Amino acid sequence: MADTLTPDDGQRISKADAKNWITDYKNKNPDQVWAQFYGSNKLTEMLNQNECIGIRIYVTTNATGKNQLVLVGARKDGNNIWPKIDSTDPNADGMILDFGPLCPPICNID
């Protein structure tokens, strides 16, 4: 396993595999969040951070016990790009993204 990240990490999968995995997860977790949406402007803003080569996505559990995704930019050395101060200020260094619309209720895998 490589000890650094690259902008080319990850690989495409087939639509059939994706739909099967999504359906399987939904069937096993009917009361959980199945997906979350993030707009292209926010993703671009995250990717445009200094030294950011990709986005790490954490699966978390929120205060109500529901799945939640937290996105953080990552550097080549594998370190996250955390804000220097704990702030949601858009001018702060680093950004953490969350609170995209949830699925359900906004869903369609077709």
C-alpha cells in the first residue's frame, strides 16, 4: 500500500455494482441515511485549498444517531487539511464540509 495519496486514487465501478451495493445497504439499513449531496461549488472550493489533492470522506454518526458524512481536504502526505482555528468562517484556512441534503428524503438512484 502506498504511503502517499495521489489525485488519481480511486477507480470507476460499473453502474450495476453501484446500484447493487446501494440497494444492499438500503435493505440492511432502512432507518439510516443512505447518501448525502454536496454541490459542485463547495467541492471545488474544498479542492482549491492550498496543497489539496482530494477529499477524504468520513462516515460519522450525528447527535440523533443517524449516519452523516464529513468531508475534509487531504494533502499528498495523507494529512487532512484542518482549519487552523475551529471556525466555519469562509476566510479561515482549511474547511470541513457537512450538512448536504440527505437521502432520504431527497433520493433517486435511477
